[in-house]
Amino acid sequence: MAETEAAIPQIGSLVKDTALDGEKVRVDEILNKEIVVCGFKITASKYKDKGCGYCSKVQFYFADDANKTRKVFFSGSGVVKEQLEEAKAALDKTESPLLFKATVKKVGNYYSFV
């Protein structure tokens, strides 16, 4: 019995973990600019002696970019990691997509969303 094209699901409806594409930028290039976070992934950091031991890969676009050109930045900040996890948990409760506005600030020796 052959499957119809309409009955075959897309990968996005089956898995939550999809690739985070976009031009890589350094965190200091986006400091104090409003961004829209549209995805993230947290993995063990390859730099075990720096940061919190984890690496957050954050996909975003600039809030004032009409084309919504996706970019990514990486951070070993424990504060950023915790804020991403808290935002995801809050959005999961509302069943909203993972989209939120934020501004990355440098506070002392670490980065934070505000």
C-alpha cells in the first residue's frame, strides 16, 4: 500500500532538535542591540576550564531587521544558559513558539539577557 505525499510527515513535526543555521557573529558584536531569539541549543563546552562548562548556541535575528536574517552566537555564560532554559520553560507552559526579544549586556565578567 503506497503512502500519499500528503500523509508523509515533515521532520519538523517529528523532532524538536533541528539545525540552527545562520552567520556566526561574536557576542561583542551584538552587545546592547535588541535581538529576537528564535532557537538555541546547549551542549557541553569543549573549553572545560572556561565559563560554566556548557556552550549555548543561540540563533537570532536583529529586531529591526525586516528580512529576519538569522545569525548565531556562542556563549559559555552560565547566566545566559540559565536564562535560555527559564525562557523555554515559561514558553512551553503557554505552548508559544520559542521566540523572545532580548538585549545582550555585559555585566562585570559575564553576559546576560535583559
